Amino acid sequence: MHPNDLLLGAQARTGTLPVCDHYSGVEARMRKSLALQEEMTQEFGACVFDVTLDCEDGAPVGGEAEHAALVAELALGAKPGARVAVRVHPVDHPAFENDVATIAGKAGHRLVHIMLPKVETPQDVERASRALHAAGARELPLQGLIESPAAVHRAFDIAAHPRMQSLSFGLMDFVSAHGGAIPSAGMGVQGQFTHPLVVRAKLEISSACHAHGKVPSHGVVTEFKDRDAFRAAASRAANEFGYTRMWSIHPDQIRTIVEVFAPSADEIHKATQLLRAAEAAGWAPISFDGKLEDRASYRYYWQVLQRAHQTGRQLPEQAREWFARNQS
């Protein structure tokens, strides 16, 4: 049997998406982002980041309809195999209905998801889902942005909605929603990992996603010029907070996210050797490097190889064969 069927099977599991989600809303930057995605796909042999075209922050006030039309045009013009998404306006914004009708109605078949900002309740998700149905985009997944204390409280219910694919954390709006109770440092590259209320929110969102087999996506880190600080933040998001995906708001952040969220060469080697030994034993428990391993750990190491494949890492020939079988 293929590891994907044997080890994941009917298990509730966190979905798989590219580890980086890159946002841009100005026309020139949106076009550059799509061109960069194509270049890096050729370099890595896999599409290692999504491009999310932004209506919420990208559209000028009063020009929302024109911006939605531009975004639809860009999505339709993207190269085959491109992974393009769109962030629309919130469900209570006057431009929401037109965003969905224009973008999902015209280009839904070229999109990988719609990002829904300021999700407060499962009813918001349901309203967006109905709008997508009306636009003819019945299968297009939704992703949600959690940006308030009340939304954090409902994160498990929001993540449970069958249309929801991933949840992200809107740090700056979350801090602002506390009326000054969280200092501005709570939005910074260090404070967002130490202030108790922010830490609690991040962990709730991550846990809600893992509970319902959805992808937890870490949000914005604005200090894009301080590469060491950004790398440290990405590492904490991945290794301490359970996030398997992260936002980029500047092209310089993309490679760092891909590198940090990818398994190391040592992890890939161990995962390959252990899983080949398990396969030889018919996936029964084995002793490996003096430790008992069974299907629980096999599942973990198979997910290591999946992440390696997604991030364009070099895989041993023994591991490449599994992925070739999975695609055939």
C-alpha cells in the first residue's frame, strides 16, 4: 500500500498547502508576484508559495469594483499551474458581494481559494459560501482570517465548517481590538511571541485547525528588512506554535519561509530510512536506532517527506519513488 493511504487514510489530518502565502495588492506588485511564482516554480520543481491578490487592502476607497475587475483579469491571465488566490472584502463590507460575483464568477476556475477577512462566526463562512455558490464557484475553498477576541473564542467552530480550508491570525487588528490593553510591542517581531493574550490567540487558532484537519497559517511579520529577526519569527511559528504555513508581505520573505518550514536534510534522510524499514516489515512495529516505532511515528515521518516534497527539497531516490507512484 502507498504510505499516503495506509498512514493517513481516514484519519483526521491537517491538510497540505504550500508553506508560504504571498500577499500583494498594488497592480505592479501583483504582476511581479505572479512572475516570481513562475520563476521559483521552475527553480524548485514545485510551486512553493501561493500568490494572494488583495482586494481588502489593495483596492482604493471608491475604486473597489475596478480593483475586483483587475484582480479577475490577472487571475485569468496567470500561467497554467499557477496558484492564485484572492482576499475579498469582509462579508459586511458593501463591496463584498461584487467582489465575489466579479472575481469568483469570472475567474473562480483559476483560483485555489478565497481568503475571507474578519471572520467572526461560522455564519460569516456560510454567507460567503452561499455567495460563492451564487457565483458558480461551488467547489472553491475558503480560508479565514481571525482578527478579534470573539473570533478567537469561536475558532474551533469556524475551523469546523466544511468549506474552510485554513485559518490565519490577523495580528494587528487583534491587538487594536483590545483598546490599548495590549501594548504596541505586541505587534512586533518579538512581542507577538511573548505577550500572553497574543500567544493564547495564536495557540487557539493553531489548535482549532489541527483539531479539524485544516491548515494553520501564521500571519504578518512586518519587520521584513531585519532578515535575522524574521527568520527567528518564522522558526518560532513553525516549531513552537504549530503553524505549517506563513504569510509573506515582501518578496524577500518568501525564501526564508520556505527554508524554515522545510525539513532539514537529516530529517529527510531519517524519514526515508525509517519508512523503508517499516514498509519492509509490512508496516508492523519495528526497532529503529534503538527505539520502538509504529504507525503513529510512521505517520509523522511520512508528513516530513510530504513537506520536503512540497518545498522542493532534494529527496533520496527511495522517497522519490513513493511520490512518483502517488502521481501516477
